Amino acid sequence: MLLHEILKIDDGEEVFLAEESLADLITLPVTSEILSSGLKVEESIEVLEERGEEEDGEGRTALLGVALKLTEPAEIWLLLTDRYSGTGGLEALPRSSSPRIVEVSEERFLGGLVEWLSISLSFELFCESCPVASPPLFVPERIEGLVRFLEPLLPAGGELLEICCGSGMATQALKRLGYRPWTEDLDSCEVCMALKSGYIDSERAMVLDARLLDRFFPPLHFDAVVGFMVGLIDEVNWSLWKEILLRSSALARDMVIYTTYTERESQMVAEALRSDGWIGEVVANPDDLGIYDQWAFVGRRRG
């Protein structure tokens, strides 16, 4: 597991995150209790951001997380991070007198957290029972159609984010084109199905409200942000979808592509993105199925 590599510990040692979700890494319900508990440990590992010669104002690289070696009720490493909460409380966490120090890039650290949460989800660690009895829907014709549509549009070798990925069907088009996208959806069961089927990458599969993605990634982080069959969009839910699309698009450096079922939905997406400084067009993408990705807004950042 990636966290074992980051912490430089043996694969057989147990590692747990203090929090159970990416959203909890923002609010820190469990970490807050630990920080106020006066917990004492004999062994700890500090995870620092890898910055080369660059240092922060305190003369040290930024603290990403702290792993504490616990012996009760079992021997485990418990990893805490306040990197995404903005609280800065982790600096005051009591730890061993001579902690081990490891350095890692922030993106690799996030990948380790995401992988741990993904594996825990797929093993139903946080579920009492799994309501899903069958694998997710797989429509080859849709995937083939998306490959044809996307191939001439997407930046070669670019870093991609797919929002609202569902069970990962459309993600297969990106993978066939050679991309390794970050994927996001709020529905944990959909993401779990995709993970169990191997449709999405455990190091890049996030259960999260898309409106919170900017807590984990800076603006312009991705070459392109895509979303397939966003909606169904109507007057009732449009304000929610508009916020999702605008905040997600802020993470794109060059391009956004959002497919929809109807032309009207794509026109609504286009109007919102154009008002936020994007240029682009609504494109028809009909196929024999007449169900998926029939229209798209293809946008590029102005200038």
C-alpha cells in the first residue's frame, strides 16, 4: 500500500487513518478528539512536504501528517493530517521525543490517503452490509463512442479529473486513450462498485462532493476537467449543478468537456461557463443508442 511506502514501514504493519472519509479530513471529527485527549505515544513519524531547498517561514518544510504508533487495543500506526482543514492544530500534537522524519510530495501523500480510503471502501470497512449484488453497467457502444469523440479533443498526456464518475463506465474511454484520471463521485456505493470491478484507480478514486475538490487541489491543477452525462439538469437542481461545474472547472488549466443527454442541458452549461470566462461551443454527438452523451460543451480557458 502506498502509505507503507510513504511512512517507510513494513507491509505487514497495520496503518489506519484517524478519519473515515475525505470530507472528514476537512472537518476532523476524530482528529479533534485525539488532539484534545492528551494521548501519549512512544514512537511517531512526521510526514513533511518534499520541497527541496525551499522552506516555510518557520525554517522547516510543511507538516503533512503525523503517524502515531499505538499498542492498545492493537498495535497499529494511526495517521493524522490537518492539511486539508486549515486548522493547523497538528503542530501541537504530542509525539515521541525523537520522531522519524519522512518527506513526500503533497500529491503522493494525497494519493496514499485516497488509496487507503478506497481500499477500505471496497473491503466494506465502513459498511454494515453491501446492498449491491451485481457488477456495474457496462455499455461497450457508449465507451467506443466516447473514445471517438474525445480522442481529437483531449490534450495528449494531460492530467485529467473526471467529476461525477458514477460506477466508472465512462472512465473506460479515458483509460483506453491512455489517461490515468482522478475520479470523483459523492455516491460511495457507485464508487465502491467501480473499485471492485477495477474500473477506477484506487489511488485516484474519491468519494467527495465535487464542490469540495478545491480543498484538495489548487486552481488550474489539471490540464482538463471532464464530466460525462452531468445532470439530468432542470430548473430545480440547476443552482447546485452550476456550482459543481463552476468550482470543478476552476481546477482546469486548459479545457473542460461536459456531456449531457439533451441540447438544452448543454446550453445551460455553456451559458454558465461562458459567464465565468470560458470560451467554447455546444457540440452534437448523436449515436445509435440515443441515450448517452448526445450533446457536449467543449470549453477552453480564455487567453
